[in-house]
Amino acid sequence: MNRSLIWRTVLVFLIIFLCIYLLYPTFKWYHLPKEVRQREISPPKEDPRLERLHKLRRFVPTGYELLLQKKKREEREKNPLFEKALKLGLDLQGGTHLVMEVDTSKVPQGAMQEIDAVETALEIIRDRIDKFGVAEPSIQRQRKDRIVIQLPGLSDPQRVIDLIGRTALLEFKLVEDDLLKEIQQKAEKAGLEVPEGAYLVKKKADLTGKYLTDTQVDFNEFGQPYVSLSFNKEGAKIFEEVTGENVNRQLAIVLDGYVASAPFIRSKISGGRASIEGDFTLEETKDLVIVLREGALPVPLKILWQKRVGPTLGQDSINKGIIASIIGLTLVVFFMALRYKFSGLVADLALFLNLVILLAILALFKGTLTLPGIAGIVLTMGMSVDANVIIFERIKEELRGGKRLRTSIDNGYNRAFRTILDSNLTTLIAAIVLFQFGTGPVKGFALTLSIGILVSMFTAVFATRIVLDLVASRHPGGKLSV
């Protein structure tokens, strides 16, 4: 056995071991119980003990701090298998797909202003979803004014949708009581009525949420949750001036155009702290904290398209994809074994090696496997075998011409390589174009097809030749079953 054959054999075995290492977390992850996997990809649930201790933290500070530290530590420690496992797309595991449009009519005219507004909205949405705790979300810009969001494995998608689309514009405005009374009196004379609880506020805000430095969930003495606000130095100064100059007046806390509360100013408030109280549930309070902490959206968003794939439908897609793949691969394997005998079995081994390497590459680069991606893999399998068919037919021609086995193998691979390269190159160009200009499922198909083409070149031309060269080195004057 020459040195070239030795190092090529060692290289292939190293690649096989590397692929096994990369795919082991995927194998272990999908063998975990479904409940365990669902718990990992869903947003973290609140510990009821933490909520009760939060209300009583003045009396049990040590217990509260210890439990809070434990909770934060658990949130940081994600399952390492999930981090390394090959992820499934929405069509396979279920989830929510959103297409949102940015209302650029609210942005000052100019291409750069529109681009900046969309990019800012994209980053704020990404931060909100990350803080909510959705595992492996996909958030991408599409065209100049659209954002595509994919949220896998959610049990309460509507809550996240509300969280994403909320503008979260926080404003503090003084209530004009005297002017409101005049309007009410005129309305009564005209036989009209001003609804109870209506507020008349200044158009210009006295203070906005851009001065916020922190927001927290807190509880009052009755156990009702509210949002605690902290302003920066500049905001604290403005807040102190506004409250100091308007004692005994109402200050409306306006969120997205709606008055959340309008407390009376009893005295000047210094220290840069305020609160938003209302009839909020704990979940609503937490969501409000998230959107305020990450900042207001620079432009309004509206949902253009929404689709939800249930986990049952996703599992059904997986089962059908697996069955189709097994049937296709089985037919190809039997055809190659019957048509090309021993050489066909070598091509079949290369076929499975192709599949293993392709999945390992997707796992390495944290790719997502979708149903169109599975279609791309199956197509790649056929193309891989096609390359071997060309090689084996060339070897047959050489053997019929009376050449020795070693020479026939060398000539067969060398002369078939150009044809295989041209064929795969044209398909690769088409796949790159699909990936560049396609969206969603088309991109998934193009990605797996592109990777599969490159891998098939390696397995069909490089890996199979090692086996045939090994046969030729052991039996130089023998025959090859092809």
C-alpha cells in the first residue's frame, strides 16, 4: 500500500469520526423525552416561590436572594445538547411564522432615514424576543420594509406577537383639568357627554421613555404587580422639575397613546424614580418591563401574514419526509448493487457517507433542517450516485479495451472528473442563485443542495476511489466487479 493511499484512508476515517462527534448531540437530543425538549425550547416559566418571596422580600431577604440567584443560574445554564444539536425548522417541529411590515410613512423622507428606522426596529425586536426567552428564533429583514420572524415551539404565540408589535412609546404628560371641565360644561349644554375617565393632556410630552435606565417588576403592599421605573441623571432632573412645578396636578403616564394611570402629584419627586400602576396581571407587567427596557420602536409595525404550524403537523411532516427518503435511498441502493455489483456497493457506502457529512456540516454551522431541506438532501443523494455511474462506465470502457485494472481505475476517474465537475458546477450555480434571490423554503432547499453538491464531489470522486485503489493494490492483475 503506497503512502498516498494511506493518508487518504486516514483522512476519510478522521472525517467520519469528526462527523460522529458533531452528530452525537443531535442523536442524544432527539432521544430525550418530548416533554424535556419542549421545556428547553419554551420561554422559562416563573417559579411561584420566587413570586411569593418577592412580595415578602422585606421579611425574608436571604431566602429571596438565594432563590433569585438560583433562578438566574438556571437560566444561564442551557442544555449543552440543545446548543449543539441540529435544529428543525417550523415545518418540522411546529411554531409561528410572521411577516411584519414597517410603516415608513412615519419616518422623515430619505432613503437613509428609512433604512435606519427598519434596522433599529429589527434590533429592538430581536432584543425583545431574546429577553422573552424564545429558543433559536429567526429574525431577518426582507426587502426594504419587511421583517420575517420565525418562532419555533411556542405554547403561547399570541403573547409574543403582542410583545413584538407593541410600539412601547412611554410619555409623561400633564393633565389639563381646568380645560377638561370647560369642555364637559360645553358638552352638557349641547346635550353631549364626555366619557367618564377621559383625560385631556398636552400634545407635547414633558418626559419620555428615552431617559429610562432600568425597569423592574415590583409589588405593592396588596401584592399587586406594577412597573418600577428609573431615570438617568437628565431624566431625573426633568422629572423633579415637572413634579416640583405642578404639585396637586395630575401627571398622566401615557403608553402607546393610552393613559395607563394619572396619579396626583403630592410633592416634588427627586431621585429619578417613578412607577406605572394599573390593573395588570403578572405576565402583562413582565412584558411591559421587557418592551420598555429594550426601547420604543421607531416606527409602527403591522402583521401582513401569520402562519402557525402545530407540533402534530410538524411530526407528520417529519414522518413523511423520513419515509420518502428511506424509499428513495432503498431504491437507489438496490439499483446500484444490482447494476454495478461490488462497485455499486462501494457507491452505496459513499451515499451514506455523503448523508452523514452533510448533516454534520449543518450541525457544525448551526443550520436548520426544513422539509425543503430534506428534499434537497434526497436530490443530492441521486446526484452523488450519478457521478459514480459516470465513473464506473468509464472504467468499464477501459477494461473492455484490455487495459490493466490499475490503469483502468486511474483513467476512469481522471476522464470522468471533468464531466462530473461541469455537471455539478452548473447545478451549484443554480442553487446559489436560488439561495440569493429565494426566500424561506427555497433558501432551505438551495442551502442543502449546495452543501450536498460539494460533499458528493468528495465522496463520489475521492472516497470511492480509495476502496477501488485498495482492491487494485491487493489484486493488480485481477478483475473488478463493475
